[in-house]
Amino acid sequence: MLNRRKAMMGWLIYTAAKPIAKRALRKKARGAVPGTREGSRGPNKAAIVAGLGALAAGLMFWRSRGDGDGDAGPGESSDS
């Protein structure tokens, strides 16, 4: 059974813990992002691979969405 006292305690704990949790999650996210090599401004291998993967996925998506050349296959109708 939930009463006002328990609701107030839960709200206070949530309000106090939220900034601490956000700070910890931001720190963890910054650590997971591929960065630069030590002593250089260029990206490291993980950042290069991630960028190439994103580029390949974008091109595959763009190509699959651009296959509307008007030819309807079997069982498909062409409304254009």
C-alpha cells in the first residue's frame, strides 16, 4: 500500500539520485565513443571502422529505397 510518506521518500530519492546517475552515464558514454590516437589529431582504427560501417549501411539503405523503377514484380501492383 502506498501512502504519502512513502511517495515523498521515493520522490526525494529519485530527485537526489537522478543527477548522479546522469553524470555516471555520460562518463560511461564518453568512454565508449571511439576517439583519437595518442599524440595525434587523426581518428583511431575503431573510429575509422565505425565510420565506414555507417557509410556502408547508409548506402545499402539508400539503394534499397531507390529501387522504385516502375517495374512491378509478380504479385505486386504499380500505382505510379
